[in-house]
Amino acid sequence: MQDDAAQNQTLLGADELVLNMGPQHPSTHGVLRVKLKLDGERVRGTECVIGYLHRGVEKIAENRSYQQFAPYVDRMDYVAAVSNGLGYCEAVEKLLNVEAPPRAKVIRTIMTELQRIASHLIWLGTHALDIGALTPLFYCLREREEILKIFEKYCGARLTTHAFRIGGLQYEAYDSFEKDVERFCKDFERRIQEYVDLLTGNSIWIGRTRNVGVLSAEECIALGASGPVLRASGVKWDLRKAQPYAAYDQYKFEIPVGTNGDTYDRYMVRMEEMRQSRLICLQAIENIPAGPIMGKVGKVLKPPAGEIYHSIEAPKGILGYYIVSDGTTQPYRVRIRPPSFINLQALDKMARGHLVADVVAIIGTLDIVLGEVDR
Amino acid sequence: MADEPKAPQSPESPKPDSAGAKSAPPTAPASAEAAPFPAAKPAAPARPAPPPPKPPVVMQIPLDNDLTKRYREQFGAAILDAIEDRKQPYLVIAATQLAEIARYSRDVEKFDLLEDYTAVDWPRREKRFDLIAILYSFPHNMRLRLKIPLAADETAASLVEIWPTANWLEREIFDMFGISFNGHPDMKRILLPEEWQGHPLRKDYDILQQDTAWVRENLGIASGQ
Amino acid sequence: MSPTLQAVLAFVQTWWVELVSGVVIVAVVPLVAGYIVLMERKLMADMQARLGPMRVGPHGLLQPIADAVKLLIKEDIIPDNADKVVFWIAPVVSMTAALTSMGAIAFGPAFQVARDINVGLLFVIGVSSLGIFGIVLGGWASNSHYSIMGALRSTAQLVSYETAAGLALVSGLLLAGTLKIRAIVDAQQHFGVWFVFLAPVAFFIYVVASIAETNRAPFDLPEAESELVAGYMTEYSGFRWALYFLGEYANMIVVGAVATTLFLGGWLRPFPNVRWMNWLDALPALFTAAVGAYCVYRAGKQPVRVQTWFMWGVALACFVVALILAVPLLVAPLKFLVPGLHGAFWFLLKISAYIYLFMWLRFTLPRYRFDQLMHLGWYILIPLAIVNVLAVGVAMILEMEYGWNRWLAMLLTTVITLATALFLLRLNDKRAAAASSAAPPPEEPSTEDSYAG
């Protein structure tokens, strides 16, 4: 830190302070390092230093078979592993030109929506903790635990689930699956009201989030920011509606949008998304079609040469997979479009002119997971 | 990581690559007959291994719709090819016209989101790299891929001016493939350390390879494995 | 006998009460602070749907001792670039100030720690605010960005909120007419009412300002974990860190004691002058007995025998205390002990309630941002406190010179102050709205975009 400061002293004006936030810092959500150029407490510029968690996932993909690589994608956005898996499996299915059976699609949809709720809960808890509210974190973890229990009952794993297989599912939904999901959804409505009571109307919360980190819709699109960040800026766009995948075309749900594109709007959008996910789950469990859960795929996957790009609406934004096949059992190239990585680019734009405390709020509101940023 | 000594590093593993050949055991799967360049001559695997009911026909079909016509009219010879692969269109364009085509795509064709920007390495091809730009249009709700063949010593025009989101994406391409971009405001590595030698996503970079000197110096261990 | 020894003996003879008190403070306060921390953790756990410390002793009752031992045997780290002497002195300054200010506080009529100096309250406030030197020096000496920013924030915050707190206290002192701790409480007995009911706005201002002064959430910016890691304490570890921590909790006790003394009737029980409420005197004994009974009830449910014994021990202690509290009530010759013993009980109960309020706020509220904190201090609390002082003064003149009913006068002035508060809040909202619409975050004309990231 001392060295960095001395080095930057010559590059920057003498009255500017360079503060290293991270990689060991309570609120950078992992190993993000942000160099803050400060004038007093006001941020004059930021520079993200990332890559501390780089594991070369894309290189690993080139040396694994299609099925072997599937568990690796869970380790990118590890708080939304199911979503990662869904994107990858669907991408490979498209590459193979097969389709998962309807029953698998519906179960996938339920799982993914539960995962979206879980991911948003983690976001809400840590975001609130960053802004100084201690208690919501524990309430959020309490609800997330219920979701993880459903995952555990379904596939034995809680965090990195590897819940889906290419072509469908490996496991049939367990006996009380619908009942568990329904119980959670019924309960969750009341729980979400607790967060609303704690935060939504709180004047300190509003003061800390209103007009902080504003992004206009144009800026969002130019910077590639997607997901709730984009929607909070007023763009009513969701891949689940725009290009439906899995079984999303069968369910009714709203796309919540914000108006100002500030941190408070992103908070409101994500809260509403949780409610909508809950509604999707409730609709889906009413009618899970019977039938097989695995499509017709062989034991050895050899997609015909060619390439595919498939993207889904992960909890954090557009999660895309660009896969090139050369006709062998291993992908020739797998490119993952990580929503966190691209959303994080907006940090500089959002943080300039704000105070140090706001940088923390902005990092929180971007909802990044460093496993996905660095891959 | 090294517990599975099975896969060759690239489909053309018989070729004596500097690094790739070292770890690739001779027991390469007998499936190396696939064409490494799918766009040129899509070789349909003759074997019935893929399970779809009909044996897959040629996945890549030439594309000639209104969109490609407009592009061809506008840029003529710079549009090298227009192909549809599994119902997803892509244009192969010349690197020299990249900036103009990108600007046209954004302003006229309304591809306002650069969804992703990456590269693929084809070491045996004359133009070694393919830059892949995945564009999305909000008004038309459709995607278009631009594929830009690039020789190893060539540089591409930076798209940061057109889509600011290209900033980090180009840095990542530079980091992983060593392709540098003209006019990028901050052309340096993003995920790997600044002093790292080599570009890991190139096909001649073995999966076990690393910058041993850097690891020893900075992490104080003999090897990262 | 040598003259030196004689002088020493004379000194001890004159000052033995103070000396003993000093030893008691230094010995007892750390333990009390430790148990306040335990209480805080338990309460937090309860509000957050979890259990809190459960491992060390039954229900984690020995946790503070384990924590203290851990802190004492931790490696003592001094950063290379730190100013070693200042780094060493700073936490000591902080804690000394906090402990010294306790000297003048009276925990009941019989438990005045040092003596009842005639500038009692002023002494407490003055000495306890010296603690800021420890924070500033520590932050500066650490030679770290986070530390210095925490120290600067702390200084600005304390200077701002000390003013508001001081003015709020002045309102109370106007009513009491004295700075002597004992006399303040006597005045409340004489009035027959706690000052909090006569000057509610002043009490409210003092509560807010004292939270800020003790660096507690939602004003814990100097050590805001999510922003500054640990603020001025970032580079401290082990025992030095414990000193800061101790100072902070001792400060909480001090502000709680000041608020209790001035606004909450000190060691008086509720309705001190109402004869038919005398049954309240039995409450302390019953309360402690109830706690003891609960311990007995829980003792059988402990998983380990040691824990059962421990619970029995706690229950026994509770019963002994209950007995001590009850005997003077029942035995006529010991009647003279009642004010002292029960006074201490009530005083501690009130301080606990005050500290509980602090904790409750901490678990519930998000943190203010620095500029918002300053706005609240300078644009709302300080003007409001000034108006309140004037209003209380006017009310007293109305009462004394013009013979108004005291309650009527106080009601009138409180209404005036509240109206002022509303006006200030409106003004502040307008200012905030104007600021946010007029000044979007200043865009840097970034020439070379090396920080675009």
C-alpha cells in the first residue's frame, strides 16, 4: 500500500489520496480490489484490479468433455450455481440440437427461480450489511436456508449443485418437492414483508440509496450492464420474456422496472423480482407435466461442428455461453459471458463524484460475485 | 487438475506443437477427422454417435436475407461471408473495416448492445484468430455475430468508442489471446498479472503451463500445481 | 517515622476513599464492559433469529472472560511505519479519559465513586471528551489511510455532536440549577418529576448526540466496518485494541449515567414522592429473585454438569442480592440502607435500559453517510438545541416571574421547539432535494481514461 501510494503520488495530483479498497476488505464481496482516487472523501476516479480468483475456467473447458465441464460452471457464480448450470446445459443442448423434455424444463424453471430468490437474498443481506444494517442479513440467510434445503433434498448438494444434466435431469423430483416449494413460497410472502419493514421506508436507507450510483438507460446499454441494473434504469427487458427459454413462456409474471436508475430503484426491482419468482414457482408446481426427465442424448456427446451462443437471464444479468464445437467430444472453445464482470465495468461511471461510503453501496448494488468476474 | 491425462490440447494434436505435444499422450481419440474450421467446409460427422433422430446434416448454411443484403450493399467486399449456424446468423467480416461495420451496426441496424466480445484461436489456419462480437438489438430482439478473422501479427480497431463495454472485453482478449486493439484507452492485462508471460487461451498454451518465473518470484513457490 | 512516609500516610488518610474507588473502577469496569458486550451479542442474536455465544459456560456466560484472555495473549503488532510512542499512548489516553470521567458519577446516593465535586457534570463531560485525543492520535500514528480517515471522521463527528449534547444538557441544567450530581437528582425529587418529562426535546437531542459521541450505529462512521474496515482501530490488535474497546464501552456507561442523572431521575424510583406507590420498593428484590428462579429452572436443563452447577451459582448470587435488597425493607433497624441499595439498583436499571436502546438502534438501522451525519448535526440538532435552551429558559421565567403553571409553561415551550424541529426538517429536505437535482455527480473530464477501469 505504501509503495502504491508513493508511486501514484507522482502520477496524480499531490492533493489526491489513493485508497486501496481490497482485496482484503469487508465489503468488496470477495477479492475485488478497487483503487480509489480520493479528494478528501470524494471519489475522483476508480480503477478495478481483478483476477485474484482467476481459475481459467474457459481453458479447463477445452480439456474436458461436455459433461465433465458442467460442474465447473457452478463454481463461477457460486451463489447462483443452478442458473449457471441451466445456461450451460441449454447451450450444449442447442449445440446438439436436442431438447429437454417438458417435465425437465418445468423442474428446471422451478429450481432456477428458487435460485434467483436465493441469489437475491444473498445480495439483499450483504448490501444491507454494507450500508450498516446488520439484521437483514440473518433474515435473508434464514430464508435462503429453506431454499438450500430443497436443493439438498433434490440433488444432495446445497451450493454448487450441478442440478441439471445435458439433455434434461438426472434426478426425478423427490416426493414432497412440490409441497416443499409451495410451503416455502407461502411462507416467503410474509418474510419478504419483514425486509420491507426494515428497509424500504427507512429514511436512512433511502438517504443512503436514493440518487446514489445513477445510471441512465443509455449508459446501461452502452456499458453492457444487464439484469436488474438495466431494468432499474427503466428498460423493460428480460430475456425470460424476450427470448423465452426453459418453460418461461408458460408462466405469467411481470418485469419490474425502475425510473431513476439509482441504488434505491435497483433495490426495489430486485425485491419485486423475488416476488415474481415466487409467483412463477407457485404457477409451476401446480402443473408439472408427467413424462421422462431425460432427452435422447447419448453417453458420449459429439456435437456436430459449429458454434452456438445461448444466453439466459441469470439473477445478475445476461449469462451467455458461446461454444464452438469441432465435432469431438470436447468443446473447442467455451466463452462465458459473465454478467458480474460486465456490470462491474459500470462502477467507475457510477462512483465518480460520490463519497467513499457510496462506493460501498454501489459495489453492493451491482451484485457482483468475484468467482464470476474472474472465472 | 492433471489427474486425467487423456485429452489432446487441440484437435490438431498430431502437429508437433511446442507445448501441446509435451503433455498430450499418444492415445488421442480417433475423432481428429473433424474440420478445425467449421465455417469453411462444415464436415458433417458421418458416424451416428450424436443421438438426434435424423443424422445431422450440414449445420452451417449460407445466409442471404435482407439484413445480409443491406450489409453487403453497404460494405461490399468487406463482408466475406454470411452464414447461419443452428438458426443463429453470423457475418464474417474483414478486420480492416471493423470499426465502420460496428458503427453501422449500432447506428443503422440498431444493434445497440455489444453482448459479448471474444476470440477463438485456430492455430493451423492462415488467419489464426477469430474475433467474435455478439451483438444484440433491443428494438428487433435479435442477435448477430460478427466474426473477424485476424492474423497473429495483426491488430484490430478498438470498439470502445462505439460500445464502452468493449473496454474490459478487449482487455480480456488481449490478456488471453494476445490480440491488441488500436485506440484502446488502456491496453493492458486484466485478469492475469501485468508481468505474466504468455496468453493462456491460445491453443499452443498447455493447460499445465504457467509462467513459472513469475510464480516463483511473486508467490514464493516453485510451482503453482 | 520518616517524613516521606508520614506524608504518604497523611495522603492516604485524606484520599483513601478516592484511591479505593479508583482501584474499584479499574478492576470492575472492564468486567462490566465485557458483560455488556455479551449482552449485546445475545440481544443481537435474539433479534436476528439465532443463538449467539453458547459455547463458553452456560449460554455463553463465560464468553467475556474467554475473549479477554484471548486478547491478552494475542500477538502485539505495531506497524513498521507507525509512530511507536504515539501508537502506544493513544489507546491509553482513550481509556483513561473514559475511566476518569466515571470518577465523578454517582451510582446511587451511597455510591458516589469519588467525591461530589461542585462542577460534577461538567467534569464528566469535559474529561470524557478528552478521549477523542486517543482516537485522533491512534489514527494518525497508525500511518494508514483507513486509520487516518477514521480518525478524521471521528474528530469531526465528536466536535459536532458534543455541541448538540452540551446544549441539550444545558436545558436540563437550567431546570436543576446546579452542576452537582447529587443536587441534580435532589432537584428532580424536589420537582417530583423526572426532567425528561419537562424537557423531552432536550432528552431526545441528548440521546441522538450521545449515540454519535460514543461512535455507535447508526453513527458509527469512524469505525464503519464496511467502509473503513475498522477506522482508527484498523492497525490495532490484542490488548491495545481491547483498551480502545474498553474505552468505548466505558463511554457508553458514562453517557448512560449522565442521561440517567439529568433526565431520568438518577437513582430515584418511579414516582419517588407518591406514597401509595411505595410498593415499588419491593420491585428490586422481586426482580432479582425472579432472575434467580429462572436460573434454577434452567439449571436442570443444562447438558453438562458443570453448567448446572454454574447456573445454580448464578441463581444463588441472584438470591443473595435479592436478600440484600429485601432485608432493609423488612427489618426496621436497617431501614437507613434502603435509599443507598435501592438507589443503586434503580440507577443501574436505568443505565441498562439506556444502553439497551443503543443496541436496539444498532441492530435495526443502517448507517448514515458522513455528509448526512454532518447535516443532521449542524442543520437540525444544534439549531434545535439552541431553540430548546431558549424555550426552557422562557418557560422558567414564565413560571417564576409570572406564576404560570409549570406544566403549562413546559408544554408551550415544547410545542414551540417541536414546531421548530418540523421547520428545520422541511428546510433540510428542501436543501437535500435542491442539492441532488442541481448537482449530479461531477463528471470528470477524464483526459486520459486510465481510471476508466
